[in-house]
Amino acid sequence: MIVEIDVARYARTLSILLKSGVPIIETLDVASDALSQLKWREVSKKFSSQVARGKSLSEILLSQKGMFPVILAQAIRTGEETGSLDVVLEDLADFYEKEVDYSLKGITSLIEPVLMLLIGIAVGVMVILMITPIYGIVGGLDSSL
């Protein structure tokens, strides 16, 4: 899920900056700061220099074996070929944001029953702790009469 969040942030940042007319070299430098994983941030800082040397962003992403999702590189390749990289990145960011939402909903639906059970146990223990002394007092009164 952390990977999906980072990809969504990175794609959204790239898309916004490219739509605003910021050059790709500066865009890549700024977008790398949006990544939360330190390893990804370090690797992505080098993207701008590689793009300046003439490599395409999709080639660079594919050369990072197993680091970035393949769908990210393929979508960027499509955007580079069609000349609509900002639109493709925006769609990609939307896709990954929805994936994160679905993952969070799945996790919360798994956690809810566990939390309900823990709350039920806590309430049961509190009730027992409050009723036990009352029974002790009532039992003491009955034996004294």
C-alpha cells in the first residue's frame, strides 16, 4: 500500500507540474521530493540528469528492475509516445489513489470485528469488576442479619 501511495503522489506531482508548464527536468527534481521511501527518492533524484542526456523516463523506470511498478513505466511510455504525458499521469494517479482507498477499506473491514470483540471484552470486564463488590456487600449484609 505504501508503494501505491508513493506512485500516486509521484504521478500526481508530475502531472500537475507538467500541466503548469514546468520543464521536465525541474519537474522530475521536484516530484522526487514527494516520495516517502528514501531509496525511491535517491534513485528518482537521478532521473533528471538521465532525461537531460536523452533517455526517456519510461526507459529509466524500466531499467530500475523491480523497483517501480511496470504499469507506471508502461503508462509513462504511452504518454511520451502520444504527447499527453500529463493526462496519462493524472489518470495513473487517479487509479492508484482508488487502489489505496480500496486497500484501506479492506483493512478497516478486517479490523472492525476485532475491535468490536475487544470493546465487548473490556465492557464485560468492567461490568464484572463493578458487580462483584456489590455482591460481596450484599452477601455480607445477609450473613449479618
